[in-house]
Amino acid sequence: MEVRLGFEEGEKMKVKMELDLNVQMGAGSPTGTGCQGYMPEGTLYEELVRVFGDPQVTSSLDGKIQAEWFGRINGLQFTIYDYKSRVEPERNTDWHIGGKHKVVVELLRAYFQSC
């Protein structure tokens, strides 16, 4: 079945929708997640703390992570972390988003920007 919406090829359509987002910090485990994307450019540590609280992890055993938040958003596991950063977390603006599904990036960004 083919559905046509009346748009010319290459045209873009804007859609507004409302999301109910449920975040549970500290739920689950960061084990088994992988990088799916990034927080918005220029995201500050203090903004992450304001929205998600203090990081659950303040250094990884291998030294590659200095700050990490983890939890679930709408039931999907996520992590936010500073992979191999050369600056202390309080000065970092490059934050990775880990998870098991790409959609977690869009959900987290939407939640973060709405707070």
C-alpha cells in the first residue's frame, strides 16, 4: 500500500507532537549500552546536574569516564557520560548519550531541553 501526503519529492514536513516523558535516574545499569549520540552542543555539567542530579559514577575503573548519569527514559536504558575527556567534568561541554536504542537520544534531548 502506498500513502501519498501531497508533498513534492524533497519537501519536508513539520510535525508537532506532545510526548509524555518519564525519567527514572539510577534505574537499571549502564552495562551493555553503547554510544547512540550526543547531548546538544555546549551542554554544561551544571545543566546536567540541574536536570538529572549528581552523577551516579564519578570515575570508571579504566579511567575513560569521569562523570556518568544513568537511568531509564520511558523504560529505555540510557547513560550520559564524558568519554575520554581531557578536561574535568565541570568544564566539559561534550557529553555522549549511551543506550541500546537510537530513539533514546531524541527522547533525552527533548526532556533536557524542556527542563
